[in-house]
Amino acid sequence: MSIKSAPISIATNLRSRRQRLAEIIDFPAILWSGTASSRNFPANLYSFRSSSHFLYFAGLPLENAAIRLEDGKLQLFMDDAVPGSALWHGEMPTREDFAQLIGADAAFPLAELRSHSTEAATIAVQNPTTYQEQAEVLNRPIAPANAPHSIDLELARAIITLRLTHDATALAELRQAATCTVQAHKAGMQATPNAKLEAEVRAAMEGVIIAHNMTFAYSSIVTVHGEVLHNNQYHHALLADALLLADVGAETENGWASDVTRTWPVSGKFSPTQRDLYDVVLAAHDACIEKVRPGVEYQDVHFLAASVIAQGLADLGILRGKVADLVEMDAHALFFPHGVGHLLGLDVHDMEDLGDLAGYEAGKTRSDRFGLGFLRLNRPLKAGMLVTIEPGFYQVPAILNDPALRSKYQDVVDWERLAQFSDVRGIRIEDDVLVTESGSEVLTADLPTKAEEIEQLVQS
């Protein structure tokens, strides 16, 4: 971490976030950053990623550090680098340097944290080593982040209140991530004609992100097997008749994410069946973005996607029946089994470490309905929220060949007609959409979605 890499105005913005937290809770909170995990031996580590809750208030991904927040003030606890580390990692800023940069009111060695921990709330980190340290310092059991209780639950709810909407500094970072991600997807499309394997397209896309000194918000999905929703294998050949689904997003140096999916024909030209289904997904995508505005229930956005997809599949003769009835019986979920999107911010599924506390408004719980159970966000939209809109169509063998589902939907699916679309394994179209005071803004709008423009990018 270089001091020169941090925004000049970081301290002012961070103080504002801390003050807003102090207006909600009246007890101290301690947040840990975490530490890097070993890959296969102690000196060979995975890249460090700080806890997002720590990042939100500290602003920098400081490893093995903690902050104590109370009454709008911040105390930083971390150790200076040991003398021998300069040989391997170069000279590092001191604890006092970092404290000044983030606007800390005081700074102490990490060992002194225990004496400042009385009656403090926290949120459990993912790293097991730090999780154990939290319990030892606070001298009490720490519940997992997705099941906090007592003052830890109060802290989680307060942080959710702040992080559900984004301030100007956060939006600036999110726009940077979105811009980089758009460039990465264009590079992937343009690399496709000369690529033999998925891995080559992945390399072109991730190369753009690396060149911007960013990292990846999640494991990239670049696959001709789009029916595998989180596919992270890249060895498949790019056959001319295939569709390539790429779900790739950049993360800025300070942790802010983008999340974008496009699907394009390897040949540079959609087949008639591919084009028909692509346009169904695109119609759902466009209708949902048009619906995004303050006060709209996100679940209603999901059901709009379901209705548009059901209508499109009925028009193509794949589904039979009235659209309202098809959606009511979840027939669309045979082909659109996931939710229409999620929150986006410091995490690609923002605050999902807190389980449904962040994604679901108080009083709402996950449904057990087929498809609807995977909806990650069920809140009314507010200005300042950033969400993804990502409808899709998939032919998942585990779903379509399930005997119980085949029996349940035997009268509403024309299986012979569906077989004519065998060259479509998966299509998803995803954008990052900011809720504004009067509607929405697509942060990734510079990346085309129309089939003709997608074809042109691949052919170029």
C-alpha cells in the first residue's frame, strides 16, 4: 500500500461516514481488516482483501489492522512493519502516516486494542485467524456475520443503513470500476475471433483490468457453458456455433466493485434461434431498467423480468398458457431460475456476508418458491442505491431433466419446440444501475446490449 495511491480527500469523506454512524448508535464499535491467508505454505499468500466494513470507515485496505469507532471518532490499531520486511516488500508508511491519511484521531500498536475493547460491538470477519482474535480481544463469543445478535446486530443494522446508498466518493469509485469493466468486455469481444479457448478471451478481459491497476471483484465467468451459472473453468474450445457468456467485473484499488455480463456469438453472428432468445432476455433487461426508480419494490422488478421472459417464451412456442398463470406457477423459472440482481458496492453482492439482513427489508423473508428463493434483494429502491439488473435464459440439464419438474410442467412446455433451440445453453445480460431521484442511470451504458451492436464489436 502506497500513500500516494490514496485519494487526497479521503479523510474528510471518512469523517462524514463515521459521524453518520455515531448518529445511529451510542456504543463503541471495533472493526477488523483481516489478514492474508496462506495458499500452500506460510510465505506464499493469497492476495489480501480487507473486510468491506473496515474499508468503508477506514478507506484503505490495511492488513492486520483494527479501528475503534465511537462518537464520530476513529482510533487506528496496527503495528509498524518489522525491520526485516523492507527487504521483501520495500519501505512501508508508518502507523502514524496511515493514521494521518485516514483522519484517525489516535493511533496505537495492535497489542493495545484489548484495553480499548470494553463493551464494543463488532462484525465477524471471514478470515478464521482474525475471527478468533476478535473473540479473544472482546472476551466473548462472536456470532457469524450472517447471524449477529445483541449490540453486534445493532451495529450491523446501522452499517446497512449507511451502505445501502452511496455517497459521492463511493460513486466516483464505482464509476471507475464500471468504466474499466466496459473496456474489458469490449476487449473480450474483439479477442474472440482469434481465440481458440475460453481462457484466451478471459486473458484479454482480465488484462484490461490489471492494466488499470485494478483487480477482479469475483472469479471471472467466461464460458460457452452459460447454463453453469458460476462456471470458473476456461478450457473449452470456442466452436463457431456457440454463444460465449462473460460475467466479469473490475474492483478498484480501494475495493469498489462492478458486475457486468454480456453474451455474444463466437462466430460474430447470432443464429436465428440464438437471436430469438437473446431478444427475449434483452426485452426483460430493458423493461426492468425502465422500471427502476425510488419507491419501486425490487421484487416487483424481478416479477417483471419473469413476466417478460414468460411472454417471450410463449411467443416462441416454448411455453403454453397465459403469462400471469405461467409466472404464478413459476414455469419461467425452468429457464430463469435466479433473481434479477442484487446490491452492488464494496462487495459484488454488497453486504451479503450479513446474510439477508442487508438484502431483505425488515419483516421480509426468503420465499421457498422455485426460482424466487434465489432473489438476493427484496427492498423498496431508494435514490443512491446501486443494483444489478441481470435477467437470463438457461437450459440447465439438472432442471430440465428433473422428473418431478418434467411432470409438473408437462402441459405448459412444448419440449419438441424447445429442442429446436439446442444451440442456446445460456444467455445473461447484466448492467449496473444507479437509482436516482427521478429514475435510474446505467453506469455501464457504454457497453452495447443490442444484438447488432454486439455482433459488430465481435466482428471488429
